[in-house]
Amino acid sequence: MYADRLRETLPRVRASIEEACVRAGRAPGAVTLVAVTKSHPFEAIEAALEAGLTDFGENRVAELEEKVARFGRPDGVRWHMIGSIQSRKASRLPGVADLVHSVERLKVARKLADAVVGSKLPVLAQVNTSGEDAKGGFEGARVVEEILEVAGLDGLRLDGLMTMAPFVDDEAVLRGTFRRLRETLESVRHHAPHVGETLSMGMTNDLGIAIEEGSTMVRVGTALFGARPGYEAA
């Protein structure tokens, strides 16, 4: 099922990414596609690997651990933690996640840093640029200051920022959400040039706009794999 679906969906998603890059005057390879496999079975990852995908996103620590244990890291495969992290589970991520997108508060950042042994853990600071109460992330007057604290933690390597836009069709709202993340990263890098330039923003419904606003990494699930089992399409 998944293999048949990806033969149709993956070329469309890749074409959408390339077209957005062209519109923005960027190289087609400037954006990393993270295939969001959360709640999908092993079969989805098997099909995705066969189709040439290498970056996979999970939103639960236990499911990430299960899938990393099952598939490992063949041919440059990278595992992304994209969901909210409970501080009590943060210590399980170093050595399992290759990039943690969802560092949304200092307590979690410190827990991650304290658990690192050896190489620094690559992370992104999540920023609430939409202003929605339901969204997690750094926000408010101290947002840059707090992100700089994350950048200064010994066990972490801050590769950039992440955000989630509202699930709306209003292009102005989406552009504003993504633009604010880009501007926040510019402010952070002004004070800490060692911070990376990754902007993880854009999903199935808004990836084109996100890329036009500077995204370097999009997180796509539904457009590739269909609705998650037991969930409505989103």
C-alpha cells in the first residue's frame, strides 16, 4: 500500500518543493524533505527507504526509539524528533535522535544537555510565531535572550529554529508566521554567529509559502503517506 502510494505522491511533493525553490530564486536542493512517519507502521518506512527518502520525523519518544532500533541508520538515514518533549523523557533522546526540532522551553533544553555524553546533540529551538495559545515554543519579549541561553548550553549544538503555522488558508497569516521565524533567527545569529541557519517550517498544506519565506527543511506526512491510521487527514 505505502509503496504504491509513494510512487504517486513523492514525485508530486518533490516537484512542489522544487517549484517553490525556483519561485524564490533558490537552488532546488536547498530544502530538506523530512518524511513524517509518526503513527505509521514499519511498512511506511520500508517503502520510504526503498523510494530513496532518508529523513524521518517522529513525535513520540517511544515510537522514535522503536523505529531507530528496527531500521538503524542505513545509507545516511537521519531521525528527527518533531513532537513536544516531556522533560522526564528528554534524557532518552541523545544517541537516538539525529536532530531534535522541538526544544520549546529552557527546562527541556537543559535536560537534553545534561543527558549528552560525547558529541553535542543537534537541536532546533521551537518558536511560537503564530501567537496561538495551543502552540508551544519560545515567545514574548525575551524570545531571543532565551534562545541564546539554549545556544550556550555545552551539550547542545543549536542548528537553527522551528515553528508551526496555523492550519489556515490565509496566505498573509502564513507568510507572517514564517517571516517572523526567519527574522528571529537573524536576530539570534547577530548575537551568536555560531548558531546554524536551519529554518524548519512548512508542512503539507503550506510548504510552498514556507519555502518562499526561507524554509530550509519541510516536514511532510499526509501528502506522502495519507492520513495517519486512526486520524483524519491534516
